[in-house]
Amino acid sequence: MQFGPELSDNPLDVLAILDSLGLRRRTGRLIAISCGETFAFYLDRGRMLMASSSWSNLRLGRTLIRRGALRNDRLEHSLVMQTTLADQPAIGTILVETGALSREELALAIEDQCVSVLARTLELQNATFLFDGEEAAPHQIELVKMDTNHIVDEAMNQIDVQRQHQTMRRLMPSPTARLELSTAISDVALDLNDDELSVALAINRRSPTILDLIQNLDFDLMRLQRALIRLRERGILLATEDS
């Protein structure tokens, strides 16, 4: 079964297609291909067994290193060992059997990998989706039966967090931009919370930069960022780069 849609940037559009292809009920391999990238999910009656990706940073070894569960030298040693063994067991099996990793740590990493691969898949545009009910999971991969609904929820949460960070980066003024209010502070003071009012008052006094605010306000950076973004979202805050 194959489907090549024109997609919006809404991950729910992709999720609906994956569900129609059997993400939560079929057994086999579900593939997404876009711009030379390939993502695959192996399913057993709708339960996700594993995910794979053409992106090296989404592979299991990289996931283990990113989580701090494994050192790079232990991974490289296990990969070399895998090539010397006749049956080429799953890299996760080797890591557990050699004591480099506990089975619990491995299971958590595989789930993390599935979440990351699915999150990337849900943001694909103009992708081709295929389902092969005859394709079994490769024996070189450690299989862990997971709750597909949980994986989907976590992937959607990951996308939400990523988009929030993107919004913050887009709305945050440059550290050296001069900050000004677009209106008199008396016109908006009653609509501001305590943090927003403190920041607005500091900006109203001297058209500071973010660097000035960091020095003069007793706020941590995240607290200051939230107040600045809320002010900018409502059009109260203006930022001008010095020429």
C-alpha cells in the first residue's frame, strides 16, 4: 500500500495517514520517504517494535550516547564485535550481554528513539508513505514491544516543545537591540502580570538592551525571556537594531 500526499505543516495530517496505513493495528513495516530521508517502523498488531532512520543521529547508538547511558568508545567496540560474530546479533543484545548497558536502559533508549523518529516523520511534507505487511523486523535489531499510543503522544509533545522553542527564538529580540514600548505604560499596566510590568517599567525608563535587563533585573534568563515574548506577542514591545 502506498500513499504520496500533499501535506500541510500540521503533524496531525501525517498522523492520520499513518493511522490509515495501519500504525495502530497492522503487522509489518511502515515507511515514510521524503527528500532522500527514510524512516521506518516495525509493527506487531499495532504495537511498535522498533523504528529506524537514515539519519545517523536518530539511530540507537546515538540515542544511547545522547541519553548518557553509553560512552562512544563502548559503542564503537560493540559495533566492531557485532561484525565479527557469525549471527550478527542486535547491537542492543551485545551491549547488554557485555555489561555495557542494562536491559532497562536499553528499553528506554529504544522507546526514546521511536519517539524521535516518529516526531521527525510527523513533520515531513510531500512524503511518500508505504506499508509492507510481509516485511519482518531485521534480526540484527533489538525488539521491544511498546505502547504505540504512548509513543504517538510523546512524539506530539516533542513537536510541541520544538515549536515553542522556535517561537521563542523568532520572537526574542537580539541581545543588542534597543527595546522600547509601543504605547504608554499607563495604558497597559493593568493588563500585565508582575514580571511583565517589571520588565516594561525597566524598558520605559531607558530603552535598554536585553543585556542591560539581565544586569539590572533580578530575573533568571528563562523568566526574562517569557516576559519579553509575552510583551512582544501583544505588540507592546518593539526592538530596534542600532545602525
